[in-house]
Amino acid sequence: MVLLPGSAAVTFAPAGTLPSWKQIFMFFGVSEPADQAMAQYPCTVQFLDVGKADCILISCEGSYMLVDAGDVSVTPQVVEYLQRRGIFRLDYVVATHADDDHIGGMAEVLSRFEVGRFLTPAVAKEYLPDTPSYQKLTAVCRENAIRVEHPSPGDEWVLGGMKAQVLAPLQKYSDSNNTSLVLKLSYGEKSFLLTGDAEKESEEAMLFAQEDLSADVLKVGHHGSETSSTEPFLDAVKPRYAVISVGEDRNNLPKDSVLDRLDSIGAQIYRTDFQGTVIAATDGDVIEFFTER
């Protein structure tokens, strides 16, 4: 009974007035429930709650890959999350494309963590953005002698026991969303499809190329925008689970039409705006989901 008032105070106090449960767990060296459950699995794909932006941490057998880094406003949150996981080195960092809500925090990540390889799509010079986030990212790469790699469709690499394969972009595009690197991650019998902000044109190109798009988990393209997740594409992927990285936005994402299409194929939907960080953990035979705020 003595503990109940203190527990209630921590749970319901305004942010910043008392330590959070995360901080309390860390102080006493105790893992959070999601951490304990994740420890049972050798591989996790963690979709961070970063608002209407993307930031995905893949952990597999002691190796790490970060796909996108959210907007600049969530940079401290992304850095803290990685540090809380005890990560000091990222084997791979992938910027799916150069929009601010994907690379805003990338320069800070490259500055704060040791990075094995940095990968991003090749884009014609006339289509490169002239934004502070992109300028800072290129400056950090130059100052830290980080080699920028531009993978092509069909390229593969290994993260622990996981295989990562590039599926797109298959063509040159003038808009940044369709230049998104699309990655298929495979571990044992389970697979994940990470689509960045790829839109209908890129989806159609992958279908035309007869790519093996099937995946157990789909990271829904472009935060659930109508521009992506077309019916033919979803029919090819046939995901059992769909994760939407989204937050409050003037465009009212995800769109109902996209949710309806996901429902029609029987996908179980997870949303970071409703459930916080979404974690898919697998041993190659099963996938279990956890959420945390």
C-alpha cells in the first residue's frame, strides 16, 4: 500500500516533473517488460515512435542496422533509444531517401555512433535537396570520412544471421519518395519489407520486375498515404502484419482507404501513434510483437 501513491505519481505526473519509468528501471538496472521479452529472441525489428517520420532499428545476433533517423526534432529521442539499448556501433545505417522526416536526425547519429557502412540511394544532382538537414548530413560524412554507398537492386548484405536485399528503386525518379530504398529482410522463415516512402510508381516497377515481395511484416509506405500501398502491391506482399509509422499531421494519416485495403487482406495493423514504439521479435520461426511508450 505504501508503494501505490508513489507508483501513481510516477505514472500520471506531467512529463519532466518526476523520473520516468524508463529512467527508474535503468537506475536500478532492471529491464522494462518489453526488454525482457525481446531478450528471448535473437532478432528484432523496432519501429520507433517518432511521429510522422521513420526510424527503424534492426538488431540481429549482436549486430545493428538503423534505417532512417526521424526528423531533427526527435534526434535526442533517437540517440537516447540507441544508448538505452547499449548500442555503441551501428554496422549499417541506411537513409532510404533525403526527406527531412527520414534524415533529420541522421547527421547526429553518424556523429555520435561508430558506423560500419552508410547507404543511401543514388540521386541525380539536380534532384538533391537543398535543406539544412541534407547539408548537415553531407558535411558530417565529409568531416568524418564516411564513405557514402549507393546500393543497387539485387545488392545484398548480412546482419548477423539476417539477409538484407535491395529491391528498389528500379528506375530514376524526379521525386524523392520514389527514390526510396526498399529493403527485404529475411531471417529464417520470416521476412520484413521496409518501403520508405515508395509510392505507386515504384510499387508498379517492382511488380513489373516480378520481385518476390512476399513478407510477413510490411512497413506501410509513406506513413499510410493514399499515394502508396496500392491493391496490387498489397496482394503481392500478403503481409500478416502491417506497421504504420505515423503521428499527428495535417494530412490526417493514415488514410482510411489504406486501412481498408490492409483490412481486406487480413493484415493485423500496428500504429506508432496509437501504440508507441512497435517491436517485432523473431527466432526465424515465429514473430511476436511488443509495444512500448
